[in-house]
Amino acid sequence: MPAEHGRFRCSASYPRTHRTWKDDKLMKSKGERRVHIHLSTQRGELLVNGQVAMDFPVSTGKQNSTPEGTYHILEKDPHHRSNLYHVAMPYFMRLTYDGIGLHVGDVYRTPVSHGCIRMTREACVPLYHLLPVGTEVVITY
């Protein structure tokens, strides 16, 4: 873990912060990219070659509606609308065929969605442009 990210994670405010931490150089570097969503802390990480390149807040599904497991981005749609809830889900990255995905939304760092992983625009838009279809997304407690 780069020293800067270590300091960010070790700060007293980390358990409640809504800030996003980025290593722009690492984000732009070549290599394997994957996303890790932590349900217990309501945080996500972009990993590049196993190193944290971004650490960001999320809001996941209430009542355990965000399923744990390993997924892959199946499709991307910058202007997606939910068929079920009829709401905009900008920069949607689909993880399951029954509607679970990553997208821009209100982030409270508490489980509030119907199962999707809401992200701030600051985190979601760069990830949307950086991650190709097929990228691994791991969701754990």
C-alpha cells in the first residue's frame, strides 16, 4: 500500500469520511484492474496490479440486497434508466442480469439502495471510462 494511501486509511476520520483518495499515476498505469467493494465499511477500491489506486465511498443495498461474490462488468451504459424503479442510473456498469450494478447516486456510506452500488460522480465517472467490460468486481463483507 503506497504511503499516501496508508496515511489516508489510518487517519482518525477514515471510518466516517466521504472523501475519495486517488493515485492518478497508478490509475493511468498499465496492468490488471479490478474493483473491490467492502460491504462492512461501505467503501470501494480500485486495484491496479494489486495496489490501491482509488479508495472511495459507496452506498450498497439495504437488507443484504447487494450480493457478495465475484462478478464481471457485463455492459456499460452512461445514460441507463432503471426499468423497475424508473430512475436515472448514470454511468451504469452492470454486474448481474437481474439489475445489480455500479452507478452514480446518492452516497451516505450506509446500505440504502435496492441492491446496486451507488458511487459519487467523482469516483464513478473515472472508473466508467477506465474499466472495460469484463473487469472483475469483488463484493465482500
